[in-house]
Amino acid sequence: MGKIVLVTGAARPLGGRFVRRIQRDPQVDRVIAVDAVQPEHHLGGADFVRADIRQATIARVLAETGADTVVHMDITATALGSGSRATVKETNVIGTMQLLGACQKSPTVKRLVVKSSTNVYGSAPRDPAVFTETTPPKSLPSGGFAKDTVEAEGYVRGFARRRPDVAVCVLRFANILGPSADTPLASYFALPVLPTVFGYDPRLQFAHEDDVIEVLRIASHEPERGTLNSGTFNIAGDGVLLLSQCSRRLGRPTVPLLLPAVTWAGSLVRTLGMTDFSPEQIRLLTHGRVVDTTQMRETLGFKPKYTTAETFADFVLSRGPGLLPPEALAGAVDRIAALPVAGGGKPPTQSAN
């Protein structure tokens, strides 16, 4: 008998891609795709079960299918369709609780993979230059998707203590980008003009959606010799990009604003439905975030195909040209940066953190 894999969040594009990919693995006999809504994309030969993980019915689905591997991809920052932020929070937190409760009762579940986020580290002015998996955040996220993720991971750790016989793998992804990425940061980069926080040039990391699918697939299987497919792992492409570099490569001008003005602008674009410019995203665009991926390489045995810069380049190609040619914008920014400030002297150095 091959593996029976149950995947939550199958109605989302990324979840659908993973469902189609994992069923091609020779070790997998059957894939059960679960979501509360009918997917608009095809799922290959997977069995789709319409079930809300916030409800106790997910326990019946696990019992009836006999799944031995659960890949939880329904922890997300964005609503699906006309869903609200409250619905997203309930799915992230209550849904994770219900799913873990079902896994705890299931005698067949032997492996759990959770799609998490580096948002659990937050973004604060006194953050370390690089976060490892064991680095505690300077201040816990106070709301939004980041707080959801912290709570969900707490429940996952509790489950791992109660079911030590189950291999639990938590993958903390950096900001996911790619041609079909549907994330708050992708929506931000789609704005014609990018509001930024005056005096800050944050460092950013990205994970390509193709690498996301591949590392989820690797984590879903028993480990190869010399690797360990359980534990918590930061997942990101090599290198970092400054926000100013991102704007140049997009060909989109930035508008530096004082922090209160950025907060106001964020509320405006959120009200207009242009993007989810949440407080946690404003903190990211102020202080940035960089994580160490040594454990991803040495322990999990995964090497991303795309660097951070290559991930962003692929994202840029899929979005088309911006308002300004990237070369002209880069030249203009460089010339402005070289100007002395009023009264003489050198221009102030922006923070890269």
C-alpha cells in the first residue's frame, strides 16, 4: 500500500498545485483534497471532499479515508472569494485546532506537515539581523495573520507532545512570490506607486512558489538517509533584496511617507479594496525580516531552485512593465541619492534593517 495524503486548502491556487504535484509521486496511492468551497481549478486524479476544517466533520473525513499523511495548507493571510478577515482567522486558528484534534484521534496518521510563515518572528526595530528557528521575537505579533500563525504553531507543538509517534514538520515560509502568487505583498507590489516609510529601506526575503511546492512534497515523505523531515524549518531563497531594489526592478516609483501617513495610506487602500495593507505589513516594510536557512539545507536536505533575487525577477516578468523603465528609474534614484543635503554634507544613511 502506498501513502494516502490529505491536503487542506485545496481550493487555493497553491493548494491545488500541490495536490496535482503530490499525486504524481510513485509512493502515493491516493490524494484527498479538502476545502470548504469547490475549487475553480482541476485537481487531477485527487478525490475532492467539501468539508470545513472548522467543523468536527474533518474527523470523519480522516477516519473514512484512512489518511496517513496530512498536509495543512489552510493557514493563510488572505480570504478566498468573498470571505472576511474573521473567516480567515477562524480557519487559521479554530480550523487548525479541529484538524489537530482529528489527527490526534486518528490511528492512521503518521506524518503532519504544516505550512507556516516567518511572520511568527514579527518585525521590530531591535530585531536581530537574522532569525534562526529558535530565536524568540522581540515582541509577539499583536494581531492579523502573524498572530494567527503564532497561535496555530502553539497548537501544533501541543499536538506533537501528545502524539510523539507522529512526525511533525513545520515549514516557515518567507514571503511567497511567483507568477500566480496571491499574497498581501504581491498586491502591494502591484500598486502603481509604492508607499514606503521615510528613512527606512528594509531587507526582504522571498520564497518562489515552485520551491514551496517542492519542499512541501519532500516534507510529506519519509526522510532520506542523512536528513530529518520533522521539526521547524525556515524556508527562503538565498540572499536578500532591499525594498528600494524591488521598486527599481518593478519600474514603480516610491513615495516615502512619515510612519503616521503610511498608516493612514494603508487604511485608505485597504478600504478601497486595493490591497490588504495591514499593520503587520507596514512593520515589515519598515523594519524588514531576514531568516537563517541553514537547517533547511543541512537537516531537511532542501536547496531552493530560486534565490530571492531570481524569485522577484520571475514575479516581475509575470506582472509586466511598471510606470517607468527600470533602468531610468534606477538612474534617477542613484542621482538623487548622490545629491548633498541642504546646507552641505552627505545625505543621511537609511536603515537597512
